[in-house]
Amino acid sequence: MCGGKGERLGMGEKPLVRVCGKRLVEHVLDSLWMCEVIAAVTDSTPETARFLKSEGIEVIKTSGKGYVEDMCQAIKEFRLFEPILVVSADLIFFKPVLLDVISAFISSDAVALTTAYPDGSYAGINVVDGMFIGEEQKEIVYRVEDNDVLNVNTPEDIKKAEEIWNTTRRGEEW
């Protein structure tokens, strides 16, 4: 999901903002190494669309009405009738949590999963079943910590990300 306006951050197209040495969207792409990626962009992120296309990523332009609306639009237009991992383009991963998220979803009887921090705020990683998109889906909540994955929305979040990044062993491969 690469279509947000990034108003709270105030640094242009949020997916292209450099944090911890890379664009935010590059952090996400690195974590999605095991997945086929389709990026949902909007009129708010034309440079992000150009960058992703230059990287060989399939891009769909959505309405920009909101995260859920754009996610549903992309899933319907691509006719994805299976479980889909949906990830925001403003995340920095400090640990390989995506495999844990997928495992939690597979081992549950739910048709959807959302990730949240201990305070209940959403982390920006979901699994939804495209077969039932547009319907209410029984979901489980998978808890993550800021030092697992951080959703970057403000300049303060960038500072926090840099601090966590510099205190973890990022030079090693997962």
C-alpha cells in the first residue's frame, strides 16, 4: 500500500523518504523477498509509482479514498481470490516478523489477520481473504512491538527508527 499523502511526515511522498539509509518502500520490499508484490499507488504518489515500475514491481493506481478502500479496489481489480498479505509502504522491519505473521494466520481458523502494537494501534500489516473482500471477515490480532517493526508517520518516528536501527545488528542477514 503506497498511496498515502504523508501529511504528518511532511517530507514529500512518504514511500520515498529515506530512513536508515534506504527509502521506506525499499525496507518493505526487502522484507517481502518471498512474495510476489503488487503496489497500490494513488495520485498522491506518482514518483513512487515511477520508482516501483523501474524496479520491476507491478503497480495499480487506486482511488486514494483510504487504506481499506484502496486495498479492496486493488484486490478486486486483480481478482485475487485467496489470502493476501497486505503491507504498508511506511514500515521499517527490525526483525523478520512477516514469516511469523503468515504462520499465525495459517495456524488460525480466521480468514483475516491484523497486526497491532500493545497500545492497540495498527502496525500496517494485514492478511485478508480476497474471496470475501468487501465482507466482514473474522480476524485475529497479531501483536508486534516497535522494535520488531515501526510504522513511520512523523519526524519523531524517523528519529526512533534511526535509534532502533543503530542499536540492532542490521549488517547481518536474517
